[in-house]
Amino acid sequence: MTVGAPAPVAGPRRARRSDLLWIAPGLVVLALVVLVPLGRTLWLALHRTSAAGDTSFVGVDNLVEVLTEPSWWRAIGLTALVAVVVLVLQLGLGLAFAASLRHVARLWPVARVLAILPVALLAVVSAVAARSAVDGGFLATWFELADAGTLTQLAAVVTGELWRTTGIVVVVLYLALTRVSRSLLDAATADGASSWQRWRRVVLPAILPSLAAVAAWRLLEAWRLFDGPLVISETGAEADPVSGAVVVWHTAFGTYETGLAAAAATVLLVLTMVVAVAAWLLVRLGRRR
Amino acid sequence: MLASVALVAALAGCGADPEPKTPTLTWLTPPDRANLDRVAAECSEDSEGAFTIDHVELPDDVDERRTEVLRLLRGGADIDILGVDTALTAELAGSGLLAPIPAARAADLSEGVVPAALAASSVGDRLVTAPWWYDPQLLWYRGSSAERAALDTSAPVPWSSLISGARQIGGTVQIDGGSGTGTVAWVTALVTGAGGEVLEGRGRTPEIGLGGDAGSRAADVVESYVAAGVGPGPSPDALRSFAAQGGTFLLAPTSIVSDPVVTAIAAELRWTGYPVVDGDVAVPASGVGLAVPADADRRTLAFEAISCLTGTDVQKDLMIRYGHAATRAALYQDEDVLSEYPMAEDVEAALAAVAPEPVTPFYARLRDAIGATWEPTRDVDAGTPAASARLAEDLIRGELP
């Protein structure tokens, strides 16, 4: 055998096997933490249980019930509406704030801390604050929100989330804006482009990857909102919950129909995977352009 | 060096504890107007050092209370004695979360108990909780309201007379909201009084009698109540409105006599039996029974404490001072009770004609269904009974609301 030249066939194969050995512990933990609860949820979803403890095997009945229940799809529709509204408002406001901050760059060191600060609080804090705002607080008086109906709940959830996390969007977009090539902008100005044309043709395409990444991230986060909808659902007992996750919560820990809640949770998981695919496509779109 | 000094000090502290501590039993009940801390203290004293009872209150709203109780029991919280709403008895009985009552104690606890209260604390023939108090509702009125409204209080008053009489004298008929149970109690009483049965069967597909003739009759009564404008229906402010200017009639459990709002008008407080729909007397009632959780450490002590808490002395005290209807039938012939608790006779008569809460583990779903359809009271119409029956069937079968 020649010194220093390992057999090409044996090398890669050995590397593959040892790769697996290295990641095996991680895979085991992942399996335990993800697959076991998932398996248990699916198992529960096949049964009908109650607080009284009687369990019976019902097969796909729970799943069918969830898929054909109008109130479930109303809740999912509202979840999607909240996600889209929060996403659009956060991107719009975030971009506006970031662009404005570029003009007062001296404030940036302070501004970036203040912008991130709300995220340091637990989500439940902004949820409770938003609830007070619609329950006789400033939002109730500004928009004349009568009682705890669906509109009030939506207002509370959107407001709470906007206040809490728009700051991060501002920070990310500000940093993206700083990376727009100075020379490109100067060239555009020399060519006679107006500020709007500069914005549309130079800046936006330049920050599109960051914009798409932030959009994908915020979309997923807005879809996952739980604290806000749960806190506000306590006031509006008659209105539909504005989040599918809250429906699962009430079914599991309110009425204790554990099997039905497990089925609803499974449907929610599938829908979330769809949203995740959408978010991934968004990122790819941003990168390709 | 420092660590070993600390360790020795800690061990010395441990060793220095001379007497064994009296075990503390944690006792959870729904919120009560009665001073249950004092009752707990008295039973602790009577035990002569065997145990100390520590009383804790559960949430006020009945749905919150149910969720809280289920979470505590399933989470293995350290509870020794639990005050179980009679509405929750069937659900907890089936869940295996309550310790079965030993046969000997069951015989003692059910001896001489009012039949309606015994039924409310049992599932089938099995005693599940120790009957403690079981309050029926009465028709309360102020001063001469009944005479002015031309009501014959020597016999059960019909709903139609009550409503028209109240309207005539410009008064109101308040219905106690009972932290979320007012509407269900009212509907149960009306349907049972009209000859129907709200729910029969303990499984997932019971027979719901809300949609039949009895349900229509009940809806008629509610509609005439609303049309006459004599009150807002079951409401948490019922007592306050009754005690305020212009209050005349009130439908509420016997324990409201100890409410501070009502004691202000105690001098002019009168009572009679619950109104009837067509002729059959059906009185709504609800109460609390005491039980021991299945995973409680000190079962024997807990059952001892329950024997004291459900004993004659405590029940007599609760009845005379706070108006909680006792479950021991003998107390209604007791001298002290007859002299100090003037309502005793009417309460005894009411307990003989109780329209019981439906015995089913899915009572909470039934309550959701009735709450979603029969509330708000002003929106009840001829289609409400059928709608509530359908919704109740769906919810009990296990569908999303």
C-alpha cells in the first residue's frame, strides 16, 4: 500500500458509517422527543375518552368529526387571517420604521435595544395588556368595540403581537437596508431615478432575501400564536376562538375530550406543515430573485 | 470545613424536633357563605389531636371549579377531603379519581338521609360522596308582595299566577344565577315540572327529553316571563336587585338567608314553595357531598374527618346559621331547628319534591348545551327546546362545540 493514499472505495463508505454513529445519539433523542408524543397523540386520537374515564376505540371518527365541523374550520380560518394580517402589518410597519431610522442613524444604538425589549417579556404579558386594551381600555374607546366578539378578539391578538415583535422585524430590515450597495444607489440617482424608483428598483430587490426570510419567520410565528388568543378567549366565552390551538386547549383541558383534542391537534399539525412549506417557498422565492 | 459545620447544624436541627406533628388534612370546598374555617377548627378540636383540618376554597364559577378539581385530582395534588358539587358526582365517580367509601361507613353515612340528597350523592345504588348539604330553591318574597299579587301561598303557586301577579304590582321576579348554574336549574325544574325528563342514561347516547312537549311547555313559561318584563332571567345580580328598591320576588336556594345583601331586609323576608308549571311540584336543588380522593395518603383519617363534618352537630349549625338544608332527615324534627330555623317545614316539603340534576358523567356538556341555547333568556322561543336537545346530543356524543 502506498503511504498517505487511502483506498478510495473504503474511505467514503467508512466515513458514512461513522457519520451515522456520530449522529445516532441525537437521532435517538429526537425520536424520543418527537416521535413518541406524536405516536401517543395519534393513538389517543383513535379513542374517545372523557373525564369520567371511559375509553372506547372509535377509529377515525374523531378525525372525521374534526374535519367536518364548521366551527373548527372557522377557527382555522381566523388563525390564518390573524397570521396574514399580523405578517402584512409587521412587514409594512417594520419596513417603514427601518427606513425612517436610516435617516436618523445616530439613534440606532438606542433604538435597536428599545426595539428588541418587548420580546424580552413573556408573550403572556403582551397578551394580558392587549386584553385590558380591548376590555374597556384604549382600543375599546378608539374603535368603539362593543363586547367581546370576534372583532374584539382579533384586535386584541393583532395588537399584542404587533407591539411585541415588530421591533425584531425593524432591526433585521434596518440591517438589511444598511447592506444596500451605496454605489448602486448613487448610480441610480445619477441616472435620474426618483426616490420612489430608487426604492422600487434598487433597494427592494437588494433586501428581498432578508425580507423573504423575515416574512417566512414571522408567518410561522403568527400562525403559532397561542398566549394572545388563549388570554382573550377567556373574556369572549360566546365568540369563536381565533386560534385552532385554543380550540385544542379547550377541548383537552376544558371539556376533557382528550381523544377529540388529539385528533384536532393532529389536523393542526398537518396544517402547520402546509404553512411551513409555504414559508420555505417564500424564502426560496426571495433568494432566487 | 464550613460545609460540614452546616451539615451538622442541619442534622441537629432535625433531631431537636420532639413531638410528632398532628397530620393536617387539606379540605377543598366550593365557596360558601358559611364560615367553614370555623367548622374545620371545631372538627379538628373534636378529633383530640388526631388531625387538623385546613380549609381551602375552590373557584366560584362552576365550570372553572370543575376544571380545577379535575386538574388537581389528575395531577395528584395533596388533597384529603373534597367537597364535590352534586352535579359533578357522576363524572368523578366514573373517573376513578375518588376513593370508594368503605361499606361500613357508607351504611352510617346513608342512614337517615333525605332520599333526594342520597340520590344526588349516589350513582345507581352506590354511595359515592358523603351527603353534606343539599339546598332546594324556594320562592322568596318581601313583605306583603304575595298578598298584593293575589298569590295563594298555602298551595304551590303556578308560574302563570306568579308572573301576572308580579307584573300587576309592578314588581320583579328575580332568579338567582348561582355562579353559572341558574339557567340549567331553572330549565331542569320547568321541564321536570311539565312532566318530562331532561336526560336519561349515563352513556354517550342518552335520551334527551328537552325537545319534547315538556320542553315546549318550559319554553312557553320562559317566553311569558320575558314578555311580561318581570325580570332579566337568571342573573348573578338577582339578590342585589331583590334587596333593592322595587324588588318583590326571588327564586333562590335556601342558603341565601345568610347573604349580607339579604340580611339587610331580613325583617320583611317571607318564603313559600317553588312555583309549579302545571300542577306537579318540581323543585331545583343542588348541594355538596364530601369525598376522599383516590390517591389521598391518609384515607382513614379523612373518612374520620368526614364523619365529623357530616355529623348532626355540624349540619344543625349550618342549617340554623347559614340556611344550608341538612341532609339528615331527623334534624327537621329537632326542637332547636324548629324554633330557630322557621323555613324548616317548607324546606322539608321541598326536598320531598326535588327535580334532581340529571345523573350523567357528561353533565358539563349538557350545561354547555343549555347555556348556549336557553341564554340569553330574552332570545328563547318555540325552537329553543329542540335546538338545545340537538346540541346536547352532539356535545355529549363528543363533538366540538
